[in-house]
Amino acid sequence: MTELGLPENILACLFDLDGVVTKTAVVHAAAWKETFDAFLRERDGERFRPFDAAADYASYVDGRPRADGVRTFLASRDIELPDGTEGDPPDAGTVHGLGNRKNELLLEKIRTQGVEAYDGTLRYIEAVRAHGLRTAIVSSSANTLDVLRSIGAEHLFDVRVDGVVAAERKLPGKPHPDTFLAAAHDLGVPPARAAVFEDALAGADAGRAGHFGYVVGVDRTGQADALRAHGADVVVKDLAELGGRA
């Protein structure tokens, strides 16, 4: 292993955004809970079963593209909605309508609460780049560029494959490996020589499915065992644990 805590053959690092680089996973979870609870309350009345911002978020939503998260969670409750279209208003009773409501709430929370970065991650990425490795940000979020700019981190990534890029290229989202594979391709590095950094179970699944050289699970919520079960080769609470100095 190198002083970066990575196998010797790794040439590139592919980082998820929410929960790995930024402290926005909790904001996403809160926006999903508000969205789904309002929908379920209207559908089932006051005896509805609320969305669990920890268990349901981790199992059905975290790391997935917005519409996939809606479908997967609703399927867990045996609920099926029409897809609708991406332009559906946030009060539409469709998959995209619910997804757009969540995004509206998320942006409002980000505007009012701001975005924080994990300092240990930023220092680690700087060390990675100082050692000559290439870097990419890989996120299902369509707001990735705005978030990176808000924390002054856009310059830390050679390649960005986010929700916008995935839609343009018609790439399926995590747990499929396609967005990570696209980032490795754009960096000119074979998957076997790239490391994936993920806090989401769906992202760890994607790292394993893509046969990447190393998958680092970032445990922010006490799901270390689950991350290992979903494909993480190593699990840390903060990337500073891997070592590395810029």
C-alpha cells in the first residue's frame, strides 16, 4: 500500500460528493423525508408510516439518481406512480413530480443552511493530486457544480460526471457502475487502476459491479458492516485515516 492508503497500482481516484466531499447527505435525507412524509400523509392519512431518514434513506435513496430513488422507495411500500416527465411541477402525483419537490426543498435548505465540506477529504484530495494521481467527482446530483463552487473545490477534479452529464450521455445511475466507468474513461484510466470513494451502499455496489481496483467506504452514519457487504475493500470514518500529505 502507498502512503495514501491505496494499492500501488492505483492511478486515479473517483469521489462521490454528498457524504464524502460535502456534509450534504443529512440535508438530502431531510428533504426526502419532508417530501415523502407529505405524500404518504396525503395518501394514507394520519396513520401513515413515515419515511425513516436513516434506514429508508440508506436502503432506497442514498446515491441513486433522483427519480430512481423515488421509484425504489415507493416500491418498498408497494406504491406505484406514473413516471410523468422531468418538467412536472413539484405538486404533481408522479415520480418526477415528487423528485422535483425534493429538489426544490433541497435547494431551499442549501440556500438557508449553506454547504460544508469535510476538511479531511479536501486535504486527502490535495495529497492525492500532489502525488500525481488524477481525480474525478462522480455524483447523481444535478447540483454538483454549484456545490463544488460554493466550497471552492471545483479545481480539485479533472473530470466531473454528475446528474447533468449522466442525463446527457444517458448513463444509468448507481448502483449501476456506468457513471464511475465514464469518469475512469474520461481520465484515461482502466477501472482496475482506479479507486472509488463512497458513503452510499448503492455507490459501493457500483464500485464492485465496475470491477474497480479499490473501493473505499466512508462511514458517516454507522453502516461500516453494510458498506463492506456491498463491496467496500476498506471502511474509514474520515479520509484522513488513509494518510497522505499534500
